[in-house]
Amino acid sequence: MKLLKRRFKNEDGSATIEFLGILPLALLLLMIIWQFIVGINGVLVTQSAANEYAKVYSITQNAGEASAAADNILSTAGNYLQSQGVSVSNLGSKEFTAEANVNIRLVFLPSELFGYTIPSIPYSATASSRVIE
């Protein structure tokens, strides 16, 4: 009986077991934090693209040049940010509103899980401006 009690009181290896138990939770937390950072970067890049479109169009009054400038900003983000284009309302009047639309992909989800399409979060940013004459 004493031998059995002594064997159960021995705690050699318990730190290893605790480490292996907490490791998946730590990795999951790290992946969630990384996705949050990617999402914030996507939001900032999208707002920057809308602002760039408004700035270029207010100076040049050329929708093609403004759209190219916004697409140039959106292309710097990487493959997690899928551009859906920039739409403009009140084009031709002095005041206008530019809206940049994107899909922010969820980075760590495997494509096989969803039938080879990775889910994404739609986001749009607007910028209002006035044509400079």
C-alpha cells in the first residue's frame, strides 16, 4: 500500500502534461489575434483606398485615374484582401462620395473545410469630397 501511495505522489512529468494541455489553447489564441490584426489592416487599407480615390478625383476629375490609384492601394495588402471595386455616387457634381468595397478573407481556415472557398468578411469604407476647381 505504501508503494502505491508513493508512486501516485511522484509528480515527475506533470509540467510536461500541463504544457501539452495548454499548447492547443495558446495556438488558438495566437491564430485569433493574428486574424484580428489582419482584419484591422484590411480596414485601414480599405479606408486609405477610399481616401485616395476621393483625393485623386477631386484634383483630376478623372474617374479612371482615381480608380487606378485606389486599386494600387488595395493591391498592396496581399491576397487576404479581395477588392470588389470602388463605386462613386454623385459623379459629375461638385460633391461626391467614394465607396471602396472589399472582402477580408479568414486566414487560418482551410479551403477544404468549406468546399474550396475560403469564407470572407465584407467591408466597405466611404470618403466624401468636393471637386477642386
